[in-house]
Amino acid sequence: MARASWIILLATVLLSCLAAAAQNSGQVRWPQFRGPNSSGLGEGRPPVHFGPQQNLLWKTALGSGLSSPIIWEGRIFLTEFDRAKKQLATLCLDRRTGKLLWRRTVAPEQIEKVHDLSSPAGATPATDGECVYVYFGSYGLLCYDLNGNQKWERWLPLPENPYGAVASPIVAGELLVLNHQGKDSYLLGLNRRNGQTVWKTDRSRFQYGWSTPVHWRHDGIDEIVVLGGDFQPNQRLMAYNLADGAEAWWVGGLPPCGKSTPVIGDGLLFLAAPDIILETAAERQNPERAAQFYANNAARVMAVRPGSKGEVSQEQIAWSERKGVPGVPSPLYYNGRLYTFQNGGIVFCRVAKTGELLYSGRLGAPGYYYSSPVAADHKVYIASAEGVVVVLEDGQELKILARNELDGAILATPALVDGSIYVRTENHLYAFGK
């Protein structure tokens, strides 16, 4: 009798473990740029200290590209550009080993012109667990199933964007939404199953935008929010109805060059709107002039309340500040705090609801920052273009836990799933975990 009871107990424990494993495996998802709805928030307990010789799970060589890794359970997706062959590729890697599962290439008639720092493989793919959706400015949209079989494609005109088309597609309900940025600028909503147009909304007032859209559901309403871009003043943060793409509301009077993606938290939408950023050579050639230029710019970081129609009134602006506005990285909302990171390695941490500055300080990792911050397990991860990933403790005071040096520049945003961190450098994709 005791033996039978022991067998039943053992079977129960094993079944419980299997059920828990199955449930956890369903949460191994980083489905688009910056993960779930561009939040930057991951699961598990990623390592604090890591590098080529520490907590390395695997390392896989990659071709050139700026797309960030996305993950669905056991698969990682990203893109590459082969300059010699003039080909663009979509890659699928095994998440546990880093081995290539499949690669699919396209050869556009013409490769878009991009900034020296950018890439024709700049936009991050998106997945819904059924298919992976890829955008190349030189080609258009492509849809593959998770085994690499092409389901549909949509050729789109060259965006003619001086920095390159880097806004990533997102899945919102049954739609695939793309911010097509350039001289011919529009927001496109497609049926994700067949690629057919559901709606197309003109955005010619906001040429050259670089912001990935974000899906904001509030008060039973589904909206798509996009930060404007251009080199002209009086830009806007625009909200559109998800169902038909119609304009819903906007925040006007913003500076040009909107690059980052808004983030949602505490019932608010947070955005960072930088002013024009000088080229690196110009900053180095005349630092004094650059300092004067930045002192007079109109950059701002702000929080917007939901429920507006038309132009947002001042009552709908929860707060607005001019300090701590990042050039490229998106803001990070985490545990009631809003983090922003500036070039030079400077962090600003605010109370998300009020904008009160909790602290600002240097990370000890100078240089430029293009990758956006991510967070998990009460820790914030931010990567510099110099290849250093700084880990901060989430809290009301600046506490640096680690500075992890990798062997290549980092411009893509890391992914955090299942207690691991996946980092794309200029030549490799790294997986770090315990």
C-alpha cells in the first residue's frame, strides 16, 4: 500500500512539473521590437554579469543588420543584409543552441540608401506564433510560417528615407500595422493572414518618421499611436483607430526627429521627442557650438492621459519635462518609474505618474546609445554603441550592478525571456544565462 501511494505521489509530482514546464514554455515570447507591445519587459532572472567568458550559453555569427532578435518559444528570428550579393535575409535560429534552422533571402531591384550607422536590414520582425512578418524598406513586407514557408508578400515602394526605414511592423489583433516612413509616408493596416490592405492612412505631414507604432487599449478602445518624424518643426504624436485607421487625437507642437517608440504604464502613455541631433563629426569639431545648440533645443519627455479627441488639451498632459530626453532609445516604464537614457551614458529616473525626478547620473559607460532599455527581475539593462551592457538595480537611487563588455558594437535592442538575455552585436548574436 505504501509503495502504491509513493508511485501515485511521484506521478502527481511529475505531472505537475510537466504542466508547469508547458505553461512556462508558453510564456517564452518576445514577439516584436522591445518585446510584448514594445514594453521592454521580460520574464525570469537574466544574469547580471555576463560576457564572452561568463554565463555564455552560445554565440552565433551573423551578417550585418540592425534588427533586434524576437523570440517565440524555441525559435529566434532576425534579419541580415549581404552587401556583396545585394540580398536581404530572414533567419530562424534554435533558441537553445543558436543553430540556424532556416534562412530565406530576397533580392530587391534596388537597395535603399541609408545612413552610415543604419542598415537595409534595420526593421525588427514581428510574430504572432503562427507566422513571422518581416519588413525591408528595399522590398516590402514578407510573411513566413514558423518553418520558413512563405505565405504572402507585399511589394512596397522605396521609402526614400535619409536614415533608412527602421520602424518595425507590429501585430495588433487581426492586423499587421506598419509605419511606412519616407517621402511617401503612410500608416498601413493589413490582414495578417493574407496581406490584403484593410486600411491605409496618409501621413505625408510626417515624412521620414522612424517610430515603431504601439497598440494602446484603454476604456474599451483600441488605438495605434505613432510619434511623428521629419526635419520640420511642429511635429505630432498621432493616435489612430485600430479598426479603420482614422485619426483619433494628437499632441502637437513637438520637435522634429521623432525616433523612439512610446511606452504604456500606469494608465498613461509616455513619449520622448528629441530635437535635431548633430552629426558626431560636427560635435567633435566644435563642442562649444554643439553645447549651445543642445541648450536651446525643444526636446521633451511627457506623459499623456487617455480619452482625448482631436488635439490634446493641457489637462490631458499629465506632465512634461525637457531634461533627460533620449536621442534614439525608447523610454522604459518599470514598477512605477520611467527611465530614459542619453548619449554619454546618462540615466534619468522619474516617478512615472508625476514626472518627479528621482535621480540622474552617469553609467560609467560613455559613448552613443541607440539600443533601447529592457528590464526583468527588478533590473534594467541598457547597451551602448561601444558594446557595453550596463545593469542597474530598479529603484529610487542609482545603483549600478555591472558593466558587461562584449566584443562588438551594439545598436540592436536585447531580448529577455526565460531567464536569459539575447544580445546582437555587429557580428554575433549572444545568448547569456545561468
